[in-house]
Amino acid sequence: MSRIGKLPVIIPEGVEINITGLTIEVKGKKGTISKSFSGPIELVKENNSVLVKPLDMKNRSMWGTARSIISSMVKGVTEGFREELEVNGVGYRAIVKNGFLNLTLGKSHNTKIEIPNSVKVDAPKQNIIVLESHDKEKLGQYVAVIRSQRPPEPYKGKGIKCKGEYVQRKEGKKS
């Protein structure tokens, strides 16, 4: 049995949840998120909590996953999510300008990435990017797009990495 799926998702004050079949909509002070689920589950709103119940005990693959996603949605509309990225390398820098994130990453051209509406991007320093959003899924997707431009490499440590992430360094070729 799923230990995570059994736990109810507590609805804090100021958060409104509407459930229609397997579609859930969460409204809060940071924004609105809606998600449709599939699989043999049932979403039930009781008092100030949401329960995810499996309809079929043999096929309960979405039970804990759905509960975890709903919990993240509630946290997102109340507190929001924040991610910090570090740009490491000589001449590497990030600038936010006109709805685009401009990255200078040692390529023959600068990389311009459009900033989605649901993500707030700030570059307080040239080597730090701060991302905030109420939607965890879209924030993670945007972080993956930024990191894919220049992933951290193990020899010199250059590239874009999450703050606090450890990149195991390798020794170079010996002569």
C-alpha cells in the first residue's frame, strides 16, 4: 500500500480547490493551477483536506503520484517555488532583457531563451539566475532548458548548475 497516497492533503486558508471528476483546480494568492489525472483513482474533498483513493487495488500506480502532485500544487499557490542557478566559467554571464534570458556561454553566438509567463526570472549578478514560479512542473522544465545550454563539465567545472549542486571533478590527462 502507498504510504504517501494514504495521507490527506491539508488545504490551508486562502486556498480554493475545485474537483470535477479527475480534474483538480487549485486557486491561491500566487496563482491558479489545474491538472487532469488518469488512472484508477478518485479525488475526494472532505472538510479542509483532499483525499486520493484508489479504485482498483491491483492498478494503483497513480495513487501516491497524484497525492504528491496535488500537495505540490497547494504549496505552489501558497508559498511558491524558487530555484537558483550558478553560471561558472570565464566570460560566462546571464542578463534578463525584454522578456528574454540572454546567456553568454562561450559559443559563437549569445543564446536567447524566452521567459514563460508563469516563471519570474531575475539575474541579480552576472553569474546567478534566480527563478520563481507557482507551478513546480513548469519551473523544473524551464530550469532544464537553461541547464541544457551548457551543462556543468567535470574537468574545469564550467557550465550552468543549481546552487548547492556538487559536480564531481575529474583529473585531466597526465603526460
